[in-house]
Amino acid sequence: MINQISSTNKEETKYDLVERTAVFGESILDFVGGVERNSINNPLISQVVRSGTSVGANYCEANEANSKKDFVHKVSIAKKEAKETIHWLRMIIKVNSALRERAEILQKESHELVLIFSAIMRKSTGREV
């Protein structure tokens, strides 16, 4: 899931978080394409699509922030959406055990994004978040 963008110096590798969050949203969309549509899954699908695709949208907004305070606020929203995505994936696993492996891969990526956003917020504010 991590997209590596190499710079002119091949030894230096940079992780593009805008791209990573976009790929995460796309992976959520691909995942839900394989979830059976029924009265239990439909609301779960809607929720995980909203939260999973919102992570990248909020991070993009953070990059266009007008102030440090606005930046931290938008990153905090991206972090909350990533945490929410973990929750909805858990609910999908509960009623679709056959999807556990694929969902857990997405949960792991979402958790990594939470950690990244936490580090960004900590470095931006100089305090624990």
C-alpha cells in the first residue's frame, strides 16, 4: 500500500502521504466491491466508504491550510477518520468472517496512518496528541 516516490538521488526514498491516503481510499472502494449487499452490510459499507475515503480528502485539505492551527485541525480530522475506518472494518469482519484477511490488511494500513498523523500533530504542536 505504501507508494514510494524516488527522488533524483536513488538512495533517498520519500513517502508521499497524499498518494498513500488516496491509494488507501481506493483500496477501501475495491474492498467493499466484494462485500455482499444486504440489510446488515449496506450501512456498514456506506460508513467505511465515507470514513476511508475521507482520510485522504482531509489530509489534502490540511496541505492547503491557511494557518498552523488549521493544518493541525485538518490532520486531526484525518486521524479521526482513520480510526473510524478501523471500527467499521471490524464491524464488517464481524458479519463477514470470510473477508477477515483483506479487512485486517486495511485495518493495519489505517492504524499506520493514525500513527503518522499523530506524529505530524505532535511535531506541529510540540505536545502529545
